[in-house]
Amino acid sequence: MGMRRREFLVRSAVGIGGLMLGTRLAFSAEKPPARYGPFDPVLLGKTKIKVTRTGLGTGMQGGNRQSNHTRMGKEKFEALVHAAYERGVRFFDVADLYGTHPFLAGALKKIPRKDYIISSKIWWMQGGLPEKERPDADVVVRRFLKELDTDYLDLVLLHCVTSAKWPEQLGKQMETLAKLKKEGVIRAHGVSCHSLQALEACVNEPWVDSVHARINPYGLHMDDKPDKVVPVLQNLRKAGKAVVGMKIMCQGDLRGSDEKRDESVRFVLGLGCVDMMVVGFEKAEEIDDFAARVRKVTVAGGPTQARVYQPALMA
């Protein structure tokens, strides 16, 4: 009996050890958690427009049809666009206010039109542009098409809305853009928001396909603090609107901090309600730097997992 009992104990110990070893081997053989690709194709809300997770913005310090991007000159601007395209960027964000239409047209002239997405913006307010006249959206969009040397625009926004009543104030332009969309001149329309009230007004506005919204964990150059803005972005997503994140790098304010740049990317990706991010890169190296930070963030699991936003944590 004693021998049998000892044999049983030995065999049990070996079995448990083998089971533990097998568990460790199985765990170590697991694939590493999936990571975000900075240039992965993603759908822009319900528009059916396929964009890249990261887009190139061209309006750093923009106004009066100038920006840092136009001020760098045609040759350097085109080199920047080519560098972005070669790395995988397929979304290019321009605007009448920035003066970047002809610059982008020159940079993309040898690339098939179907291979990239153009988003532009109509400046409807007084000031900001050299001329005083503000023609209706149909006139403005036709001019955009010529300046960009294209037959259609993927996304057209009403630039810098700030009032909670913007849908009433800009109703005529909204109707005109809806007509252009029906005609196939543009594929989608929306707004870029510069106040929390304007952002909130987008949630229940059927006309809105896509919203450019300023978002980062620090509240810099934003419409309000993150704990105020994020719930609105989540509601926009629930309502089927596309959300394009801006000011991820806080208009360049984070250039001096690796930690803060990492945290901002983690934060925005972790929200789960931002379709894509537009950044005003001014150098190819900045594209590479941002892409590397995106690749650090895991989709699920792991120590660098993107956090789920909780307002209490940001108080």
C-alpha cells in the first residue's frame, strides 16, 4: 500500500508539474497583442469613405490663405506630401483659409485621384480671407475643384463653427452642400467645431456626416476640458457621425516631451470614438515620430493598452 501511495504522489507531482509547464509554454506561445497601424485603412463613420488612421493637416498657424505649410514653399511642401504618401498617408486636409489648395494639387498631380482623399473647408465668416465677399457654397466649391485640379471632393466642411445655432445660421449653405453631394460633386459634408456648444449641436443634426474636433488629454487648444468634450464625441459616434481628431499634438506644444506625446496618442486611440487623426506635420521626421507612437499602443491587452476614458480619472 505504501509503495502505491508513494507512486501516486510522485506521478501526481509530475503531472501537475507538466501541466504547469504546459500552461507556461502555452502562455509564452500566445501572439503579442495587436497594435494600431498609423496608416491602416478605416471607414469615416457611415460615409463609406475609406481613409487612413493618420492624415496630413496643412493649416499650422493658418489664416488669410497662408500657413506654415505654404510658407515653407512649393518645393518643400511637395516633398512633405510625397513623404507622407510614401509612408502610407492617404488623407490630406486643406482649407481655403490655409491657401493650400494649389500646393496640394501640384504635389498629387502624378498620383491617381482614386488613391487619396481630400478634405477641405469653406470659410464663411467675415475676416480671415483677403476678400470681403462670401459667395454661396456652390460657387466656392467649384473654385475649390479648379484649385485642387479635381472633379470631386471627398469631404467639405463649414469651417470653424462656434454657435450652438450654427445649423440655423448656415442652413442655406448646408442645403447647397447637400445638393452637391446628391450630384456627386462632393461625397460627404460636415463641420469643424471650435466651441463645445457647436460640437453638441452636431449630435442631433442629420445633415452632419463628419466632424473635425479638437481632442487631447491636456485640454490644450480645445473647446473645453477633456471631461466635457469626450462625452460629446462619444455621442457623435453613437449618432453615426464620423469624428476626425485634431490638435492631438496640441498645435506643436508637445514637441518637447516624449512622455506627453505618447500619452496624447494613447489617450485619443483609447477613446474608441475617434475615427482618424489629422496632424499638421511639417517634416517627414515628425510623421515617423508620430507613427512610432501609434504603433506602441495595443488594441487589447498588454501594459501599453489604450485606456478607456473615465471622467473620474481626469478630475
